[in-house]
Amino acid sequence: MKAVSSNWAASVHVALSLIGLPYAAGTSGVCRKNANSRSLCSSGSVYMSPAAAHVKARCPVYPGSDTRRFPVPDDKVDWDIDWPQYSPVNYTAPTVLKKPVWADPEIGAFSPQFNTIDGSVDRRSHEGSYRIQNGKPLNPHGRSGLEGRGLLGRWGPNHAADPIVTRWKRDSTGQRVHHSNSQLPVLQFVSIKRLDCGEWAIPGGMVDPGERISQTLQREFSEEALNSLQASPTEREKIQKRITELFNSAGLQVYKGYVDDPRNTDNAWMETVAVNFHDESGNSVSELPLQAGDDAGQVSWIDVDSSLALYANHLHFLETVAKERNAYW
């Protein structure tokens, strides 16, 4: 498989999908219309380089609550900076404290094994080993002003996967459509319109325990874009055959790593792997009828264009895909 970063096809045994919570949106964070427009939280998640200091993870008010973070200036984010005055607020959402199946117990009630596969839960980070302090993992991108887990179920990394399915735009004769100015072929991608905020986004979700990332990518696409959960047995078999063929093809890894997400805390954070699967011939999933499911309100093939208004930082993913495939951007 061609990759922009390192190989993604390793087993990942991680958190259950957090159905019914803001967390169920996977890497997508908090919708803009559901957040304070003046808050750092208001622009969703950001995918970042390992050396970057997070910003969204320091938003003043923690999403879904009235809890305010301890203010962390840029020059105090790094754990290596001595800061005796640091006094983070402790907050774990009530929904997490009710001990649902997708969430860890509190530290002290169990002894998780960090930086390794812990039973069926993979507590390794895509960014390498992270520190443990007083029995709790430390966010690899530094202080956030809040300890505990917030809305996240797992101590340490909470893994997600984002499938980016593309095809070439074609005319009525089946020929590729080229942009009038650049003369480059135009890509289209499968986009879902989120029910929670009405914004268009790439499908995605959490990786289940014992599930490979490749399986998550295929499952999330099936559930959100093709609504295979509600298909008849015959339709389900047809869908399964087509998407298995596509997802067994060489994928293009677009991103793998930490997500600067407003739900992150000092002890729990989001990570994701985004992979592009391209229907080169147009006779794979391109021929299947799209039908919204899961947390999607609508689903459609949309032309890839730099002027698109998409949820969170998904436009950055598409830019990488377009440039790698020498398509119009």
C-alpha cells in the first residue's frame, strides 16, 4: 500500500464506539453550531504534526459541560517546562462515570497496561511511547488544563479511523471530466451530512476492540454511507462483495496520529488513521446506491475542490488525496 506516512495495516484493539454521545462522531469533535463560536472549541478537530502544541485541546470551556479548563499559555504546554503552579481541573463526564461498556473504570479500580495491547484494548499511541505519571498517562502533546477523561472512554489514546472513498468524475459517455482551467481530472468523494450539525464530512468512527483498522474503515463506510445495517440479505451480500473488493485494494494513508480535539484532556486523547480508497475504474462502489445510515443525515458523491466547506479539518485530507493522485484542487 502506498502511504503518505507509515504503514497503517496493523491490528488495533481499542475502544467501543460510543453510541449516543458526542464521542460517537469519532475524530470529528464538536460541531460548530453546537459550540460557542468564540471558543477555541468551535472549529472541530485538527490533525497535527508530532512536534506541534495542541490548541483545541486547551479550549476554555470543556464541550458538553460548564467546566472551565485551567488556562495553559503556549509556553507552558510542554510537560518538560517546570510549572509548579499548574493546577488542572479534574473532570470526567457523568456518562463516562456510569461505567458503560465502552469506558474504562477509574484508575485505582483497575490497573491498565499502558503503551501496549492491554487485553482487547490497544493502549499504544501512533506517536510512540507516552509518559505515565501517578499511574495515569500523560497527553503526548502536553498540558490541556484538565485532567481525567472528559467525554472520552479510554485512559490514554482513543483510536478512530476515517475512510476517504473516491472516484473520478465522469461524463455521460464514461470519460473522465477534466477541470476547464487546470485540465486535471476531477475527483469525487463520498461525503455524509452529519445529523448533529448539518455539516458535510468524511465518514468515520471508533475502532472496536480486537478490530483491525482496515476492518473499521470498511465497517464505518458501510454503516454511514451505504447503510448496510438496514439492507436485505441479498443487498447486504452485494454491498459486502463490492466494498471488500475496494477495501482490499491498495489504500493511500493520508494521516496517522494525534488529533487536536476539544474533548482531549491531560490523560485521554483522540488519535486517528485516515486512508483513501480509490475506485479507479468506477465499477466498484461507484455503482452502489448511496444511502445514509448511522449518524449521517444525507450521503452524496461530491466534487473535490479547495473551496469546499467541510467539517473540522477534513478539507486538509482531501487536499493530500488530490495532490497525491494528480487531480484538480
